[in-house]
Amino acid sequence: MQNKTPFTIAIIGGGAAGLMAAITAAKEGATVHLYEQNIALAKKILASGNGRCNISNARLSTTDYFGEKPEFVDFCLKNFTFEQLQKFCKSIGLFLNLLDDGRAYPLSNEAKSVALSFESAAKSCGVQLFTEQTVTRVEKTEAKFYLHGEEKVPQAYDRVLIATGSEAAPQLGGSALGYAIAESFGHTVLATYPSLVQLHLDSSVHEKISGAKLEAEVTLYLNGKKEQTIKGDILFTKYGISGFAILDISQKASQALLNYERVSIGLDLLPLFDRQALSTQLLALSQSLGGYTMATLLSGLLSIKIAATLLEDAKVEPSTLAKELSIKTAKQIVSKIKDWRFEVKETHGFKHAEVSGGGVSTAEVNAKSMESLKCKGLYFAGEVLDIVGRRGGYNFHFAWASGYLAAKEMANTKF
Ligand SMILES: Cc1cc2nc3c(=O)[nH]c(=O)nc-3n(C[C@H](O)[C@H](O)[C@H](O)COP(=O)(O)OP(=O)(O)OC[C@H]3O[C@@H](n4cnc5c(N)ncnc54)[C@H](O)[C@@H]3O)c2cc1C
């Protein structure tokens, strides 16, 4: 441990950003108190990556992030790279497994290892942990900060880090309190919206095929204009549609819904076929297997559930005999298979979202220190800021990197 810095630091939020900041500041010798509203720390870490925690990504770039000023992440990512995270994790006893596509997981493949390593490191560095302590207000008097919860905390702090995360997943501690604290210091909070979230469709179809899962190419249309195409799993549900490809397009879809844009998706259920080849194939089969119904004919290409519903939606009676298939009807069916359009009504909401877009405006935070430009000694890290990443470990990496940067500054910068 280095020479003790004279600073006493309060960190609000015991998630990824708060834990990284607490360990880093304590290692620098600061006195660190960490406040967490939940009964236990790191609830989102524990629930992340389907219990495996996609902790980071070896291929990090600013283009993996969104917000009003995505370039805000530049310094942070350069200052704390994936390799530095890997080294840091090793120093606290946590080994990582790097997949070919760049995603990193704990070697144990268990999110529990991540939560346990970070919590144990914080304790062994001397961080004082206060769980079940919701901070509702922060007050600054003569260069000292005071925290308020149910009661005022008597301890005066030199610096405060707001690492309260976002409203996503309230069941795991998602909360808007950090935004209110930021606003009380004059910060602007940009409208928040759920991201990496399932979508609700305006259709009578999805309910009928609820449970059907397939690999498809999903195209997002905003006000009728093509915006993004992503290939991956989709899953029809009672409320609409889910799956990795849907989560991936949800960032832009949700932001557009917030701005009252018309949002729709087009599903290509058979991306390996082009329209002409599919049409020719269907017509040929309709002759050689003319005694089949159209539903049976299509079920050799698509799931049975989807085949019948898609035919109905294309205004083709599923029990029609294949031999009756005309060129025009074949085109109608192919159009649905290659571009099944659905209007998106809304997202599945913060409760089901992995992250939130919007948050504390990065225009009012120093990107090289994470310090507030409105109030000396006040810092921000993690998802509370108007930065949201793609799926693939990017959100955690920003939390680690911004927590690390803020901690170094809080522990060492003299005013
Ligand atoms: C189900 C799920 C799966 C995910 N999987 C991944 C993944 O695999 N990879 C990835 O990169 N990202 C993933 N994410 C996103 C990732 O969890 C977040 O981006 C990350 O946790 C943000 O870190 P943070 O420290 O900013 O906020 P959080 O981890 O949310 O931590 C904030 C903490 O502050 C506490 N808090 C809030 N307000 C107060 C207050 N007023 N007083 C005291 N405490 C307070 C909260 O209880 C919480 O513990 C997932 C999210 C969810 C919900």
C-alpha cells in the first residue's frame, strides 16, 4: 500500500463501478466508505451474463458505446484497457477466460467468483462497507460532503463518488436516486430509456407463435428507413419478441421510441436463401409434392408453428394444396419469409432491461477525471452517466474503467 492520502472518500453504490473505485482508492491509501442500499453488494454482477458475468471485452472501442457524447469514453478506455483489467483481476485472485470473439468471462464461468473476489478485495484493502444504507441526499458545506439517508451520516467526506447505476432491473437495485443527487448539484440528467431489452409488437401474430425460436436476420426501421441489420437468435413471446438479435437492436429502437419515431422490424427467417432462389424452390416443390398442404410444405423450411401462422398472415390458407401454388402466391409467401414486418409499440420496460440509456450528461463531467464540472470533489462512474454500451461486456468495462479513473483522481488530486 502507498503512503496514506489524507482524503476520506464516500462511494455511493456497491456495484461494479463502486467496488472497483473502492478497491483502487483504498489501495492508494485513502479512507474509503462504501454505501450500498441492498442487503448485499454486487447484485447485478451476480445476475449478469446468465450467471456467468461477461466481465469485459478484449476488443473495446468508442464505437461500442452510445450517448449524447460517446467520445466521452475515449480517455477512460485508453486509461484502463482490457489488459489492465485482466491484470487487476489477477491481483485480486480472479482469472479470466477470453473467447475468440473477444468476450471475457471469469475462468470459473461463475458470476459469483467476480462478486466474491471484488468484495473480498475491498474488505482486505480496508474499505468500510455499509449495506442496507440508502443515500437519499448529499450536502456540501465548506468543502466537506455529508450523506443523508434515514439520518444524516456524521462523517464528513472530502470526495463523493456517485456510482448508483441506472433504473434498469429495479429488482436488483436499479434506482433513479443517483440522478436526483446529481440534479441537486445542478447536473443535467438526460431522459433515460431501457436498453438491451425485449420489444412489444403491435400484431396479432406473435402470441400465436409464442415460444418459437430461430436464427434470423433482424432489420430495424426508423420512420420507415433502414437503420440496422443484425443476425442472431430471436424468440417470439406472448408480449412480442426477445432473443439476442432483438436485445442488440433494442438500443436504437428504444431511443427512437423515446423520441416518438415510428419503429418497426423486418425479420428474414431464412437469411441463407435469396428471394429468387426461395421462390424457385417453393414452386418446384409445389409441383413435385403437389399433394402436400402449404403448411406441410413450408414446415420443411420453418418451424411448424411459424409456417401456419406466416401463411395466414400472407393471406394463404394453410390447408391449400401445394399444387395450387401460383407464382404470385409464392412471391407473397417469400416476401413474408424474407421481410416479415412488425410495428414495435414499446419495450418490455426497465424491469427486464439489462441497462439504461440516458443519465447524467457527460458534457458536465471531466472525461479525464470523472469529476463533476459543477461541484469540486463530486465524481461519477458507471451507468449513472449518459453512456450505454453494446451487449458483450462493454457495459461492465465502462463501469470498471470509470470507477478506476475516478478513484485514482479522488485519492490523489489536491484541490
Ligand atoms: C440481468 C443483467 C445482466 C447483465 N449482464 C451483463 C453482462 O454480462 N456484461 C455486461 O457488460 N453488462 C451486463 N449487464 C449490465 C451491467 O450489470 C451494468 O452495466 C453494470 O452493473 C453497471 O455498473 P454500475 O456500478 O454503474 O451500476 P450497478 O452495478 O447497478 O451498481 C449500482 C449499485 O448502487 C446501488 N445504489 C443505487 N442507488 C443507491 C443509493 N441511493 N444508495 C445506496 N446504494 C445505491 C444499487 O443497489 C447497486 O448495487 C447486465 C445487467 C443486468 C440487469
